Amino acid sequence: MQAYLLTGAAGLITLAGGLLALRAEVYRGLVYGFCAGALIATALVSVVPESLALLAMEGRPEAVRPVLLACLCGFFLFYLLENLEHHGEHRGGGEAAILHHTHRHQTGVWGAVGIGVHSFLDGLAIGEGFDAGTQIGWAVAVGVLLHKLADGVSVAGVMSGTRHDRRTTVAMVVLASVAPLAGVLAHGLVDLPLDGMALVFGWFGGVFLYLGATSLLPAAHEAAGSRSVQVAALLGVALVCAAAWLVV
């Protein structure tokens, strides 16, 4: 029961973060900057280290290279998806602009889906943690709860930063909010090996790095002054680092 209650709380925090970001539309440059910092820090401080820890639990430290390769593939697949329109730039400004807009939309959706899948795995981890013991379950749950606010803000930031309308953005925030509960409900049915989960975490580490560094930061600087964006990005980094430090 504790696992379900804590996972429900994680979903509510995610929803609150996303809705808060949408209400602060006038400060969207700061929101994008915060999301960029949070996503980059999540990749480097949380997601990739989690994947390496899973390999250590599996007794396969030699599999670090495949995880980092998965991270690299996640980064560059999104780079290719967002820049496929370059082949159409010589057809005329109007058509190239439409292609660019379409691919930015696709990148935003896939980025939000990536955060949702990561949230699903968070719920799965909480369920597995409580199966292993109450103390482990609480440790995992605290770590998840501490970064869920940033997850909700990041979904809203990724979607609105890639020019999606408010209705679609709210729908993706809601999906990301229910993903942890789906994960904890599925933990008894899903038998994903630890090294397989490590590869998934590595993949999304690369995705989060790409979205933060190449999509959200440029959008933030377009919408707000450089100094304020830098401060917001550092606050996003600080939140994620503080959450990681508290868990340890």
C-alpha cells in the first residue's frame, strides 16, 4: 500500500509542476531555462549514474560502454529527427519553415514521451524497491518524489518550447503524471532485466541532454534576457543536484 500511495503522490507532484509551468507563461523564458538545467542535470547526475548502479547490481561493470553508447544514440537520434528538414531548405523559405515546424513538433512530443517513460520506470522502481524491503522502498520513493516537480515542469517546457498548443501540452503533462502509477501497477508483470533497464536509462540520458542543451536553452534565450536564463538554468541544476545529494 505504501508503494501505491507514494507513487500517487509522485504523480500529483508531477501534475502540479506541469500546471504551474503553464500558468507562468509570461515567464516562459525562465521556465525553459529552468527545465534545460533540470534536464541536463537529471541526465548527468541521476539517469546515467542510475544506469551504472544497475550494472553494478547485476555484476556487469564491463557493460558500461553499451550504456554510454545508448546515451550517444539517444542524443543523436533526436538530433537527426529535429534536423531532417535541412534537406528541404533549398525548396523555398515557406516549405522549409513548415518542415522545421513539423520536426520541432515531433521532437517535443518524443521528448515528453521520454520523460513519461522515465516516470513509468520511476514507478516500477518504487514497486521493486518495496518488494525488496521497506527501507529500500522508502529510499527509492524519496529520490523519485524529490525530482518529480522538475519532471512536470520539464514536460510543459518541452511541449510549449516546441510550439505545441496548451491543450496538447496539458494532455502530455497528465500522461506523465499517471505514468508512475502505471509503473508501480506493472512492476509485478514486467520482468525487465537490470542490464536492459540500464540501457533504457542510458538512452533517455542522451535524450534529456539533447532536449536541454539544444532545444530548451535556445528557446529560453529567445524568450528572455541572457542573465535571467542563466540564473534559471542554474536553479534547475541546483534542484536536481540537491535531490540527488539528499537521497545519498
